[in-house]
Amino acid sequence: MQKTITARIRAAASGLILAGLMSASALAQAAPVVQTRGGPVQATVRGDMLSYFAIPFAAPPVGDLRWRAPQPAAKWTAPIAAAKTASPCLQTGLASAFRAGNDSEDCLYLDVHAPAGKGPFPVMVWIHGGAFALGDASTYADPSRLVSRGVVVVAIHYRLGAMGFLAHPALRDAKGSAGDYGMMDQQAALQWVRANISRFGGDARNVTIFGESAGGFSVLTHLASPLSKGLFDKAIIQSGAYGVGEQLTQAGMEARSQAALTSALDGQALPPGCDAAALTAACLRALPESLLRGKLLAAYGREVGNLVPSVDGRVLPDTVQALFAAGRNHRVPVLNGANEDENRLFLALDELGRRVAARPPSFDPADRSFLLTPAAYLASAKAVEARLGVPAADLTEKYYPLSRFGDDPALQPSFAAAAAATASTFSCNGVNVSERIAAQGGRVWMYEFRDQTAPPVVGTFGGRYILSLPQGAAHAAELSYLFAQREAKPTEEQKALQAAMATYWTQFARTGDPNAPGAPAWAPFAKGSVQALDVASGGGVTPMASEAFRDQHHCRTAWSGLTF
């Protein structure tokens, strides 16, 4: 049976590859040059995929352009012939397993990955995740699983952390708004795509935005932002329906931005004529990059916490939630979903950090002393009670008792804590977003990625997994099924799931409906269905009732207070 399903999926994927693609041998003879509106760019030939790296879509946001809306890039005449992604935007000053190196303020570039041939091909614009403070496009530089199915994939950069979202009063524009520059960068990139992508064989009238985590929240923001109207035709939200009730007002973001600057500038030498007590926009734009890299980015991370775009008055006139509730969101087809074990990634990161900090460091997974304890689980439940109002006793005894999480006492607290955090942060918010869109009469399909055999997102070194916590279908685990990222060789079951997901994603980009001939049917959310994405031995690619999804994550009981 599994062989039959695998064959059907692969046959469907093959059938979707558009005719007329050049052979690798023909491509090797010459690297094509495309003339964009800004200037020429030359391809890097990668088999049947043409990659155009490091294309500027806006001017470097440095000097007087720092903390401003993105401006047009200067034109150029010599072909850009980069062989890799441009430097990422400045990363947070905090240590992280996902911190990209070689970061720079000069970072507003994008990559285009296209099939050979004339097209027109559907276009998929990838927005990377990283809590709006980390990450870059280089991690997703091999989208060949998608491109081979006849789509153009564009991966973009955008300003992060304090550089992308600082909202100091001195930075208010003529209309009084401040902040969300990173979102404006994304909008500038989408404008570039509309204007230029046809030259790469892309269909400028068929653009899908997709992203994961902060990238998924970005997609949700574009669905709500009036400035994003007309810049895309479809949207895919991957683990992005979090923080929907935590957006700061402009006043709130300005207060936290001021606090971050006060902390960062304490004792620091300022540019001539600048006063820390009365900062001007000119003074802020003259601050040395060394101060930004260290003290400001770290202080901003501490003051703002879990960063999401604020209500700046320009990109967002109100919260995303309020704009959807008022029916002011853009009506395009949406594919939305989350992973079954999202928060296991964050517990794994915590375990990794404590192992590294131990003296001496410990990287033996058999040493399980770094796992969450029952006492720590209770403390986490009390923190949830303080934040969301759900009694800790209900969480630990009624909804997530340790006895429901396997037979291994050492793992039970971690599994229980992760399940509660996954439901309250991602799963229930995600189903609420789908429900809102469906209630508006919108076309929405929902999934849950459930593969317990997925490669761990963190903790593997030299082919050896050094953590005690199994990550299962953790946050970001689905990315290696869409992009070629990992050295580990997938099993035949995982290859079948990769093929199914790539087929669904690209078919949705093509038609606004993920269903493809020969692939397992995927019913719309409005029909009460959520598509389970799993390997065959775990349950396979099959529909599950949306009510069963809600019950599994206690969305109607423990988390009934979450709304969208």
C-alpha cells in the first residue's frame, strides 16, 4: 500500500513539472544573464535550477537611511554574478544556535531560484523565520524540491531586531508612525517581485508568499496590512499564528525602544552634538555600528522580549487580530498549519544551553539530568497561569498530567510542558485563524505536521545526537521536507512525505488549491478537515477531523480563552 501511495505522489509531482525545461548539459554551456529594472544579474547553474544570488531590492539601509522605509536601490551596469546569498541582516546580540554569521547592516538583497525554460512559472516568495531577530536566506538556498515542480522561489532578507523594529519617538515619519521597518523591507521585496520576476520566467500575476515562524507571522501581517494589498495572490502560514494577542501599540513599542536605548547608551560616547537625554533621528542614525551590534541589539532583545510587528500606524493601523475581526484582511487563498510538537524545539534548545554551560560540559544523551524535572514542569504551569489565567492545577492534573505522556518518567515532564506550550502558542491560535478565514467565506486549507521521525532541528553534531529529549515534530522540523537542508539521508518513508508536501505547496501556489492528481485528497478546512502530514508508519498523509484536532490540543477547554 505504501509503495502505491509513494508511486502516486511521485507520479503526480512529475506530472506537475512544466514542459520545456532545459537539460543540465545544455545549461552548463552558458550561465544566463537576466536584465532586471536595476541592472543585469547572472545565474549560477545548479543542474536544472538557475540561482541568481544577492540581488539588491532596496538601497543599503545605512547612514541617513537607517531606521527609514526602504529606498530604491542604485542601478548597476556590470552583471551581478554572486555564487551565494548576501550577508544576513544584523542578528541579535544574544547567543543562539540559529544566529547567522557575517551579518551586516547592508543586507537588503534577495535570491531567485528558477527552473530553466520560458514559463511563466508560479512564484513563491520565502520569508525566513528567527523570531524577527535571527536568520537569513542562505539556510534556504536549495529549494530544488519546489523548483523542480515548476515554480520560481524567491528568498528575501529583511531588517531584524532593533534595526528592523525600533520605534523611538525621534524616528516618527511625517505621519507620526515609527517602527516595523523590517515589514516595509518585505513589502519592498514583494514590489520588486511584481516588477521583475517575469524576466526570470516567473508569473508576476501569480505570487504566493510563504514563511515559517516569524516568517509565518509575517505572512499573517501581510494579510492584514493595507500596504500589502495587491502584492501577492496566495499565502502559506507555517507555524506563524503565535503572539496574535501580544502585539504592542505604537506607544508601547516606543516606550520599550526608549528603555533599550537608555540601557545601551549608558556610559557610551555619543556622536558630537548628541545628548542621550534628547536624542534626535540624526544622532540615532550616526551611532557606530559597533554599538548597534553589541549593546543595543542585546538591550532591545531584553526590553521587547518576544518580538512581533507592532501597531506602528503605517504598516499596521491596528493589531492583526483586530483587522481580521473587522474583516479588513486581504481575501486570498490561504494554506495554514502548525507542527504537533512545536515547543519541543525550545526545550531542546534549553537542554543544549545547559549542557554547554555545565562544568565540564556534558554531551552524553545517556545523562538525563538536563531534562525538565516534575518541579520545573509545575513551575512552568504556574507561569502559564500568570500569563493566560488557566489554573496550574488544571494543567498538571486535568489536561496535561504526567501519566498521559508515556512510560518514561524522565521524559514525561518535558513532553507535558511542550504539549501545553504547543497548544497555547501555536495549535489553538492556528485553528482559530483558519476558523476566522473560513467564517469569512475564504478558501483555507489547514495541516498538522506530525512526523515523529523528522530529523532533530538542533543537537546533532558530527552525525551524533547529543540531547536526551526526542524532538519529534518540533518547531521548524517540516522545513527540511521542503528545502534541502540536512546531511542525513531521508528514509523512503520520509522521501514520500517530502514529495507529498512539495507537491501540495507548489500546487497551491499554482492554483490556490493544494490538491493534485494522484496525491491524497486534502479537504478544505470549511469541511471540518485538517490534513495530517506524517510518514506512513506514523499514520500517513490523511485527513483528520478539525474537532479531533481541537480536542487533542484542548482548544475548546483549557485554551478557550484564546481568540482570533
